[in-house]
Amino acid sequence: MNSEAPLLTQFKEKIRQRTATVGVVGLGYVGLPFAVEKAKVGFHVIGIEQNPARTAKINAAENYIPDVEDEALQQLVQSGRLRAVENFTAIPDLDVVVICVPTPLTQNLTPNLSYVESVTQQIAEHLKPGQLVTLESTTYPGTTDEVMGPLLEGISGLRQGKDFFLAHSPERVDPGNKRYTTKNTNKVVGASDPDSLEAAMLFYSQTIDHVVPVTSAKAAELVKVFENTFRAVNIALVNELAMLCDRLGIDVWEVLDAANTKPFGMMPFYPGPGVGGHCIPIDPHYLEWKAKEYNFETHFIALAGEINRRMPEFVTDKIWRILNRVGVAPSKSQVLLLGVAYKKDLGDCRESPAIALIERLTQDGVNLIYHDPFVSEIEVNGEQLNSISLTDELLQAVDLVVITTDHSQLDYGNVVKQAQAVLDTRGVTRHLNCDKDKVTLL
């Protein structure tokens, strides 16, 4: 019998009996819901979170992620099933280490793996035989095998597939989605040796309804960046259509609504002021960068990114046209943005196109204010802006209202009724029975 069999057998027994201790590195939009799901089924979970404010909140059972139920978090913390620490000294006590850290871009749109590399090094310093390490952070194909594997082996002296297991299982979190959660969203798992794949498959299948195996970590990494590239390209297509319809004098929303009545060969995508969140503006560029290593140009990805990044400029141009039409100079105007979050009904401002819009408008001297029921304050270019109460008096006083995030709880009919002019970048007013003469659609 070879040396790896006993370690795999022991690992599988701990997973099946739910006696394994699970570590989750990074307790954000991906990590905390995942940690909660694992603790719910009986695993002891230790979250490693280097943000002391988050660590304190977890240990006080204070929730900060909308996709996590307050009561569930409280029960798990109080029962001792879930706790958080700020350092990596707990690694030797873990059987599984799941990495859920950010993978941002540099200013030159190249991958920044500093978070992944840093936590991998710290894990490697404490790695013990029989542990499973999985990466959930979105990245380019090759990160798990070419970056993490050598770091783990070189620092620990252990060997992948023989002494420890290593896999990639990309997150598929859609913040705010009430239908598809961590538990019922299909989970892709890939590893570059059979024992690592078997260990990871068994681990994920304990809490996720359907686990989908692929033959390598690289394949699993490519699955995720393709999913986000698919969305980025299609969003760019409708954004470009919106700009063309603006030139043609055609209502892009009418065109899209009619096109989407086709029962086959169509999938709804809609334009907006730009793309936000961690996935769409960032992840496709990981694949674009990796492709250049193979002398391959990913033209669709580059073009989609260019079009999507152009949308705040396009929205700004429409704002100038509306202000000119109502006879107000930009430097003397007061503009109200409705929403600064990147997505409806969330308080997440990561890569929000509203931020880019704020930067453009304030540089041109616009007196800018915003209202967002989910974001009480934001910082743009070192200056703090606070959400202002939305009243009829405010709507009547401003020169222009720009709907930048389509939060469900806002009364858009009343917004149109009270405002002098409205620019709707999300299409939320197109089916309302309101004064359409006041509204300019994207």
C-alpha cells in the first residue's frame, strides 16, 4: 500500500463523521456564507480574518453579510461551532483550509495575487500532513498549480498528493440572490492529482447539493473566468447597443424588451452606467493576461472591458445634454444620484460605476449629492459623502435626478412626479405610468 492511502482514508473518515475542523481564510461575501454553511452541518469552523473589526463582529455574533441570516450566525457562534481569529496559528488544528481572499487588478489591469501568495505562505509555515487546502478566489488558469503548489511544498517540505491535498473550487456567489445560495448552487471542483480531487469532492459534497468534478485545477480556474467573461461580453454588447441607439434616436429598452420575447436563442442582458462588483470588471482580465503568455490575444475580453469602462463617460455626456436642455450650467447645477451600490438591494460599492460617475461630475464642478438606503457613506478621492434623506422637497429642488442603482424599495413613480428631470440608467421607469416627458432613458 502506498503512503498516501492512509492519509486519504483518515481524512475521508473525519469528513464523513463531521469531526473535521474547517478553516476559512477571508470572511467576506464568499467566506462567511461558506463558513456558516459548514458549521450548520456540524463541522467546527475557524475563520481566519485579518481585519480585526470583522473578527470582533463574528465573535460577538454580529452579522455584516446580507446573505447570512442573523439568527443562524448567532446560534453557531454561541454553540461554539464558529469563531474567528486574526492570525494563522490555528492552521495546525485544521483539517481543511479554504482560501477566500480578494484577487484584484493592478492599475495596468494585470493580476494582483498578493493576497493569495501571502496567505499561502503563512499556511505553508504551519501545514501538516493530511490537510486539504482549497482556493476559491477567482484567478487565471495555473494559479493553484503554479503559484500555490510550489509555495506550499517549498516552505513546508511536504508534497502535494502524497502528504497534503490541494484543489481549486471557484466561488459562485451572487450577493443578494434569494433563490441560489451557497448550498444549492452547483459547485465545480478541480485538482491535479486524484487523491486531492477525491478529498475535495467529498468535502464540498457535505454541504452543497451538486458537486461538478473537472480533471484539473486549471480547468476549474478557467470555468470561473469564462463564466464572468461570458457576462462581461454580453453586457458590453448591450451597452454598445445603448450607445448606438442614442445616435439613432431609438429606445434601446424597447428594442431589448421586444428581442427578449423570442423564446429561443436569446438571453436577457441590459445596459447600465457601467459594471461593478468584484467579478465582471476584474476577472476577465485575469484570462486576458494569462493568454498573452501563450502569444494569444483575447480580443473579445479586451473590447468588452473597453466598452464597459466607457459607460460612465457616456452617462456623463447625457447628463450634460439634459442640463443644457433645462438651461443649467454644470458648474451651477445640483445633481442627485439615486444609488451608489453596484447592484440593487445591496450595500456593496466595489467597483461601482456610480463612483466613477461621482469622480467625473465633481471634477467638473457639479454640486453632487446622493441617496442610497443601503450605503450611508462613501469615500471618493479622499472625501466623504453621506447619503441624504430622500424627500419630495429634495426631489423638487435638484436640477436632475440620475437613477444609478435600481434599489427595489424606492418609489420611482414619485421620483418622476416630483423631479424636474430624470436620467434613468437602469430602465426602472420604462413600464411605469408616469410623466415620461421628464425621463431620459439610457
